[in-house]
Amino acid sequence: QAADLARHTPACPPSGPGQSHHNETAFMNQPTTSPQPFNDLEQWLNQHRVTEVECLVPDLTGVARGKILPREKFTEDRGMRLPEAVVAMGVTGEFPEEGPYYDVISPNDFDMHLQPDPSTVRIVPWATDPTAQVVHDCFDKDGKLIPFAPRSVLRRVCDLYAAKGWNPVVAPELEFY
């Protein structure tokens, strides 16, 4: 799942409200110039008869974390929340016992408010029932991006590249043991 998530996620996520990246597998297979409204996402899910939605955020190691919701519960009003610690889990799903991790993650482990990025919606080809995956961005209770969430970090790095007039070239390194 993480490989599928990485393959379909643009190198740089949109850097702010009203921005998106063109790619040939974009939301509804159309070039986008701004994020699609949630009702367009709902319409896409209905057209594809989706019964479950995998709400995903990448952790720091690139593993897709999140929740699976029945389609009828995936609504803009309901929203989605996950604890902050989810994005900072190690590859084995464990948390460090000490160190700089706790300089970033509050011991209270506040909830993040997740907002779907409609440009990332994809049908899960291996699912028995019609299932979609949607990558989400992480926000705090005040509506600010969680600065240590991987998509937020990537967005800042891409902005630094853009400021220099550079375009990042990236490739995954797959390791098998």
C-alpha cells in the first residue's frame, strides 16, 4: 500500500490553499489547478460505487497510516482525527522511549485534524469491495499544518527548491531483506 501511495503522490504536494500539481492521474483524470471541493470528491466516490475509504497519512518512514471508514461515514462534516504520534512512529510501529522525539510531540499526544487531498484519490485494485484511498494533510486544532507531518516537511523542502528555481528529482529506493 505504501508503494502505491508513493507512486501516485506528486513529488511535491500543493504548497498552499488553491494550489495543486498537474499529473496525468490527477483527481478524476483531469488536470487540476486548485484542490477540488469535497463535494466533487464525494461525487467521484459515488460514481465509483466506493463502499470503504482508506484515510491515509504517511509516517516519517513512509509507511501509510490511518483509518478505514465506511463510505457513508466519510463526510466533510464528520472530519477525521488521528493522534500526532501516528506520523512519528518508527517503521515497526513503536515510539522512542526518550530523545528529541519528545521535543516535537507533546506528551499529551494531541489529535490532528485530517483533511483529504482530493487529487490523491485512487481505487484500491486489490480490494474485494470497491475501496478508495485518499491521502490526507494534518492540521492542528487551530487549522495550521502540523509542521512535522511528512507532507508538511516535503512542502517546505519543495518551496525551498522553488525559491531557487529548481525542480526536485526523486526516486524511491526499495530494499528487500
